[in-house]
Amino acid sequence: MDAVEILLVEDSPTDAELTLRVLRKNHLANRVVHVEDGEEALDFLFARGAYTGRNIELRPRVIFLDLKLPKIGGLDVLKTIKADALTRTIPVVVLTSSKEESDVIASYALGVNSYIVKPVNFDRFEEAVTHLGMYWLLLNQLPS
Amino acid sequence: MADQENHISEILDHLLEGCQIIGYDWQYLYLNDAACAHAHLSREELIGHKMMEVYPGIEITDMFQQLNKCMEQRQPVRFSNDFSYPDLTSGSFEISVIPVKEGILVTTLDQSMERERSIAENESGMAGNPLAESENRFRTLIDQAPIAIAVSRESKFMYVNPAYLAMHGLSNLAEIMGRPIYERVSAQSLEESKERAYRRLHGQFVKETYEYTGLRVNGSEFDALASVTRVNLVDGLATIGFFQDISELKHAQQEIRASEARYRNLFDNMLEGVALCQMVYEDGRPVDFIYLHINEAFSRLTGLRNVEGKKVSDIIPGVNETNPELFEIYGRVTLTGNREKFETYLPALKIWLIVSVYSPETGKFVTVFENSTARRQAENALKQSNEELEQRVRERTAELSDLYNNAPCGYHSLDAKGVFVRINDTELNWLGYTRDEIVGKKKFTDLVTAESLLTFEENFPGFIKRGWVNNLEFRVVCKDGSILPVLLSGTAVKDSEGNYLYSRSTMIDNTEQKRGETARQETQKRLEAANVELEAFTYSVSHNLRAPLRAIDGFSRILSQEYAGDLDSEANRLLTVIEANTRRMDQLITDLLNLSRISRAGLHFSDIDMTSLATSVFTEISTPEIRQEFSVQIDPLPAANSDLNLIRQVWSNLLSNAIKYTRPKAERLIEVGGYLEKDSLIYYVKDSGVGFNPAYTNKLFGVFERLHKAEEFEGTGVGLAIVRRIINRLGGLTWAEGKLDQGATFYFSLPVKNNK
């Protein structure tokens, strides 16, 4: 497998499609891995389950994480990612429709790098995702 | 010189006349032989002694007065004097007194010898006359008699004896001889004396004895007793009288009479009855007595009159049977002479008597008694009244005791150490103890939980000092171990110095309250749980509603973006409509979420600087362009005490409305102000915007109500509903004024004092 740039953890197919569309538009969709639940996300990151054999060193440059996920919830995924030395250094952007203060607080408490609320308005949505892609993939510096 | 003195002395000693010098202090300084002879004393007995020493009583004699006259006035005096010696002899002298430098010089010439000589001459003339001898003897008797004797003829003094002279203050016979006898009688006795004299003269009487008032030469009067009789003297009839000064006697008699009168007065007027009685014996036993003498009170107290001289058995029949003790006691007293006192009831007279009895002489006794019937009755009445009173007190105490003991709450009293000194039945029942187990044995703190012990220790000292405590919550442990929640209130009883004595405490069963509290707490918890649930529900609803909305909007946008070329204008318009509506729905969801959150949010009150709040909110919701376009005036607003976040929302909604509805106008004015009116703080946002039809004012604050078309003004119609709901929760009111196209003013009020 090639290097992964974005791990998109999103259970809604429509949201996923819209997000990918935008990324594609911006030529950022080349190396996007899309998983549909928290378990799969962790399997991928820790190269287990369906992803056994993956090169674990090939970490994504950013994880876009939805909170409302079946099986393992987004906050638990976040917790796991930030708890493990292997995955801690990967920037996590929570991309969720929840504006709830409690979710924001919880996320930052777990060490989230950014918290973005998905606008309903597509134009804004497009804008947000573009910015995210630009920022985290092109602007943000990661350790080699 | 000594020779000359001796020579003079010799001459003086040979003189017939007595010569004596008496000092100013009446000491005999010198006497010649004749003076000693006249004095019937030796020189040693006289020289150096005072005259009053030698002749006691001499100061009262006339002779002394004469000597004193010379001694004091320093004038020569000459007089005759009949002198009676202590040895009962007498002498008659002619006395001259002259003042000398040592005192007085007295010369005495003995005239008795003269008199004796003349008498002897007379006697020698009638020598051998036995009658004359007899008369002489009588004369001597009379002269020496201790009683005053006067002889008179035709009411004139013929002769008086020295005793008579002395009684009347006369010095010698010459002063009275031949004088009328009435001169020696006082004015008040004069008339009577004259009558007697007349009777004596013309009547046939031999002697009489009578009292009269005598008159001394110095004018003083005295009571006298006269015994007078006619006598046949040698030379004719005369009256001889024997007189006695009975002043003292009369005085004594008066005293006795006065004393008797006093006792009589007492006897007659005293309130107690007195009876002097004679005991009557039969076979040596006292069986009766005779009333000898009774006083007025006796009759008044007993109702018996005319009892003197009568036997009691006659006056009070049957008294022997009804009151045998009387005879017993009187008999004993009469016999022993001891005093006794007793109380008895006489059925015959229906009276109670308190009697004191003593015996003044053998066989007699005196009773002094008072009628104690009235007193006994009064005593009985008092006793009865006391009993009634005590009965009432008992009843009242029982009443109060009942009220205390059976009150619907617990009463108890604690001393300064917190020990029970008193407790009512109700409290005992609640606690399940007996009174013996509690009073004086247990402290209040022995019966409470550990937690309540702290409450007690914290509050008791303050209670003692302050004197009261109200509604303290305690949890009391009953005898069976169950816990009773109670409310305790109390006041402190203190002594006059302010020292704590004991408490008056009420204990109220707080079980219901506590249960209610628990119920309320549970209800509260349930409400909170429900709220949390609702919150979660709302959250999930909004999230779930939003996701599809996002898809609708997204995909239609993609469609219009990427397939615009393939679509005609109508198709594009349709897509626009779809997009617009999804956005609207999103807004609706947001607004609904807000609205529901308003109702559920907890309120946190704090002081709010409304002026700076309104200003900062305006800055937040507006852009620099808007701020340029608008003329905004925010007046100094009164501070409020309310929930900061909710008020912020209110300002946000009102101000954004103002901006929104004024933007289309040429004149863009927004005015924000506030003032205090009675108990409310009124705030307003006034704009120069499009206003509204006042006919629809009541719809303004309704949910989703709009008075303008959606295409004119965006908005879901929830903004004002939110404002109203917030303000209502905070205890205020909302209202608005406006005219079409002439702007609108939106008001909200807040209470000055926040009350939840």
C-alpha cells in the first residue's frame, strides 16, 4: 500500500461522498482511505483485522474523525489514537455535525488537534473541507 | 495686839447679850459666851460649822430670812424671834443684825427671861392659886402640842400655839393676837366658816369636825381639817380649834379616786367581758358560782343582764351538763391560784368564748373573756375559701398540666448542661421513654445522631447567650432505635441577673416535611434526569435531522455546480429553491433547539452591566459595514441582576432584528435605552425600520409567527419567541409598539429584585 494522506472516518455515505468530492476537486483525494466505523479505523491504524499486513509505519498525515460512529464511538477512537505512542503524533480533526459544548470539551480534553462542525450549507461545507485539506496536507508540518 | 484681842474677848464674854459673827457662807466665825448659852450649844459645836448644819431646816424660818436680808442687802435688821431648839425647849429673843466685813454680826437679847419674869410676877400675884397652876400646865401642853391649836373668842384670836403659827407661816403670837379668825380662811371657805361661827354662837352644839381651805400669811392656801368645840375658860366662853394640814392626805385621796376612776373606766369600757365570781362548793367540789360583779362588755358579749348576785346555774340552765369544763377549770384556778386560758362553746348562748381566768383571793375568781364566734366563723370561711382556692388551683394546674403534657408537639426544658429537667408526655411517647428514664438522667445530646450532636454543640452556647433559637433540624434516636427527624425551637429562662436557668423548647415532628423534602428531591432528580434525557434526545434529533439536510444541500449544489450547463434556467431555479429550503430547515432546527434549551437551562444570576453587554453584543452581531451604515445610540442602562447568558441572547435577538428590519430603510437609527419604573427595570430597542401593523401585535412573539414575508426578510420567526420565553423565565414581561413603515420599539422588563 502506498502512503496514506487522509484517513476519513465517516459512517454517513452521503457525507463521505460530499467530502471526497471536495477533496477531489482540490486534488487532495489521491490518497484518502475511507473507513465507515471506529473499529475499522483502529484496525487500519494498528494494522490488524482486515488490514493485517499493512505497513504500520505508513501513518496518515491527518485523520478526519466523525464522532457519531457505530461500534466504537468517535471519542473512544480519539482516546485510543492519542493514548498510543504509535498513533499519538497523527493530527486528528474532529469533523462532526455536533455543536454540543460537551463534545467539544471532551475532544479537546482527549487532545484533539481541531474541531470542525460540518455546516449544512454546502458552500460552507466545501469551503471548510478545502481549508482543512489545504492546511493539514500542505501547510502543516509533521515529523519525518 | 494679842493682849488687846484678849481684853476685848473678855469684855464680850461678860456681856449679857449674845454676840456672834456669821460668815457669808453661814459659818459661825465667832461667838461670845452668851451667844453659846442662847444657842444651847458649846463653842466647839458651833465654830466652823454652818448654821444649817447645826440647825437643820433653819433656812425656812422667818428668823433666817431676816438674817439673810442683812447678809444680802447689807442693811441692819431688828426683830423678835421665838426660837424652838432641837431639844424641844424654846426661847424668845430680840435680835439685831448688822453687816460686817466678815459677814454679819448678830446680837441676841434673851427675852424669855423677861416673859418668865412677867409670868412669875403674875403668878406671884396669885400665889397659891391652883387654877392658875392648872392653866399653866395646860398652856405648856398646848404650846408643845404637835397639832395646831387656836383659841378664839368672838371670832378673834385669843391665843395660838407655835404649831399654829408654823402652819400659817407666822413668826410670833403678836402678829395674830386679836386678829379675826377669818383672816386665816381662804375666800372659798369664808362663807361656810362664817355660817359655822354664827351657828356656834347661836346654836346648841358642842363640837364639830370639818374640812376647809386654810390661808397662810404668804397667801398660799392649803386643805385643812378642823375640830372645833366650845370651852368654858376661867374668864368666859371661848372656842378652841384643833387644826391639821391635810393637803397631803387630800392629795393622796385624790390620787386614789383618780386611780379608781381610771380602773372603773377601763372596766366599763373594755371590749372583753369581765366577771368577778364567788365559787360555790358542794362536798368540796366546785358545782356553781355566783356573779359578784360584771362589766358592760359582759352583758354585750353574752346577752345576759342583771346577773349580779345570781348563780350561773340559774342564769344559764343546764350549764353543768353542757360545759362541765368551766367548773373544773374555775375550781382549779380558785384552788391553786394559777392562771388559765381556754376556748369553749356555750350551746345555751350559741357563742364561742376565749376565757382567761385567775383568782384574786381565796374562793373567788375573775374571768376575762371575748366572744370568738365571729372570729371562728371568719376562720372557717377563710379555711373554706382557701380550700376552694386550692381546689381551683388544683383544677387549673390540672388543666395546664394537661395542655402541657398532651400538646400536639413535644415540650421539654434543658438546664445549662443540656440535661432534661422537664418533658411532656407527647415527647416521651415519640421517644419511647418513661419520664423517670429522662428527667435528670439524660442529656438531649444522648438522644441524637452524631450529626445532630454537632448541630447541638454549634448552637447551644449561642442559644444560651441570645435567649432564643428557631427551627433547628435534628435527628433524634428513639428508644427502639428508629430515627425521628424534628424541628426544635426554644426560648431561654434567665434569672434576674441574666444567668441561664432552663429552656422552654418545642419539638415538632418533621417527618412529613422531610418526607416531602425527599419526595421533592426525588422529583427534582427525576426532572433532571428527564431533562438530561430530553437534552440527549434533542441532540440526537438535531444531529440526525441535519445529516440528511447536509446531503440534500450538498448534492443539489454539486448538481447545480457541475451540471449547470446541462440545465435550463428553470431547472437551475428549482435547484436554488431546494438549496434555500434546506438552509431554512437547518435554521429552523437551530432555532428550535435554542428555544427548547431556553426552557431547560439552569439560571445563574449575577449583576449585569447592561450598557456594556448591549454594546458588546451589537459589536458581535454586526459587521463594520453595518456599523457604518447605522446610527446607533446606546444610552446608559440601569444594571440588572439576572442570567448573563440568557440576557445576552435577548440583546442578540432584539438587536439583530433591529438591524435586519431597518437595513432597507434610508434612515437607519437604532436607539437602546432603559429606566427604572416602580419595581421593574424597563429596557427597549427602538429602530427606524419597517415597523409592523399594530393590529398583529399579539402575534409578534409567537413561535414561527412572522409579520413579514420570507422573501422580504429572512428568519424563522423564532427570535422573538425566544426573547419572550427567556424574559418570562427571568420574571419579566415583553411587549412592542410599532407602526407600519415607521419603526418599532421592543420592550422587555426585569424585576429589580430577582425572585426565582
